[in-house]
Amino acid sequence: MKFIYSNTNKRYHTLDYYYKNKFNTKIIKVSLNAGFSCPHLKSGGCIYCSNLGSGEYAGNITDDLITQFVKGKEMMNKKWPNGKYIGYFQARTNTYAPLEILKEKYETILNLKDVIGLSIATRPDSISDECLEYLSELNKKTFLTIELGLQTVHEETSKLINRGHDLKCFTDMVKKLRDKNINVVVHIINGLPYETKEMMLETVKFLNKLDIQGIKIHMLHILKNTKLEKLYNQNKFDLLTKEQYIKLVCEQLEYLRPEIVIHRLTGDPKIDDLIEPKWITKKIDVLNGIDKYMADKNIVQGDKII
């Protein structure tokens, strides 16, 4: 079975395919740490977040943004010398600052050579009306993507992980962004404490009905010195095995429209900080396992959409 959004053996809509089809060249995301904070820290923050705020592989905070970008570009240039770049504002909440600071940070990167766009990771409760209007103007000038953290559609889990916003807040922001024609990518986490397979599938089925352009699927990983570590030590909730995760992701992909771009299918924790699951460090094994399972079962993204 040939998947329509692929020029390789992939049976799902990869980010690499999307970029090459849109820009006709290799596009590389350079992760940045702009020194932003998070509004939710006042309430304790999400229980899985490390002190790096989901920016384990963002740039070095001791470097200014241009230095971070140049270092990332120099490293990528060795493999893709003719590529173009997207500045990825990754660490913490990248719309949580006064508008003038946001403009200065974003446009510093946009003004660099070979940068064709920005990807901005944030929370659905952290985009002010003023910021939204600016993002709308920015979207007319460059290739812009807003990455919204959701993690789960289940309110009981959201409260347990101290997410700090409800589902309506998320869906309202998706609509606001799409009304401005801004691309939206959503982050979810598989394996959250006490969630069943059915619950994780429900998260994807719900998102498939929204006007989103992409998704990032992560596996829950427990990091040192987090509230999640304390919860895990107190009550050893079940974690997905590699085999369970692979099968689950493949089934989730079947419930996603083929045009939704799959930006990520697993995570990249820092090994020194990782407590569990250990198998997550073997990213290639996980991705190869997904490819093999989909091929063996002769399935592609979108198979189960009615």
C-alpha cells in the first residue's frame, strides 16, 4: 500500500516530506532557548517538566540567540550544506513576555540568512490578544507555526499533571489561531499516569476533528528532580513497554487525517536525567519498529477515519 504523502517507505505524513514538498529543499529546525519563563510556574508547573522547561536540546542559555543559531547551523551544514532554516523557539513558554521583547527575539532570528520561518512553542493560555495580532502580521511575512502543548484531552489527567488549563482554553486558542490562518501543531503525551489505551486513542480522535496541521506524539518519560519522579516513587504506576508504545502509536496514526503532518513520534530525554523508561533512549529502534508494524499490518495514516 502506497501512502499518498510519501516518497519513501513511510506510511505516515513525515515532516521531512512536508517541508521538501512545500519548499523544494531541505529544511532544518534549529532549537533555541530565548530565556523565557512560564506563567504556570507560579502554580508549580507541570509535574513532568525539568528545570529546562522541555528545552533539553534547545540552545545554550548562556549564548545569545544569534550565537545559538549559528552554532546549530554550523553543525547542520556539515550534513546539509544547501539547506534552509526554521528558528525553533523551544524552551518553556515562548509567547510569555511583553510584545516588544517577543518582536526583538523573533525578528533577530528572522533577519538571519537562509531563515525561512519560525516555529514557536507555547501554551494555549499564554497568547494575549495583542500577541495574536502580531503573530497574524508575522504569518503574512514568513512561514509561521505555533506549537501548542495539550498532552491529553482528559480533564482528570490534566489536573493530575497540573497542566493549568482546561480543554476549552485549548480549543478556543486553536480556533483563534486558525481564524488568522496560522498553522497549529499540537503536542500530546502517551503513557500519562493511569491513562488507558482507549483514553490515549480518544485524545487523537478528538484532535483529528480540529483544524490542526500537525502533531507531536511523545512518550512520557520520568526525569530526575521532577514532581513526576516523586509520584512514580510513591506509586509505581504502569509505564508503556516499547512494544505497547509502538502498537499504540500506529493505531493513533490510523485515526489521523492523512494531511496532518507528523512532526514527532517519540521523545529525546537527556540520558543522565532519565529514570524511566530506559527503552526511550533507543529512538531509532522505536521509529523502525513503527515502520515495521505498519508494513506488517499493511496500514497507513488515516485508515480508520470514517
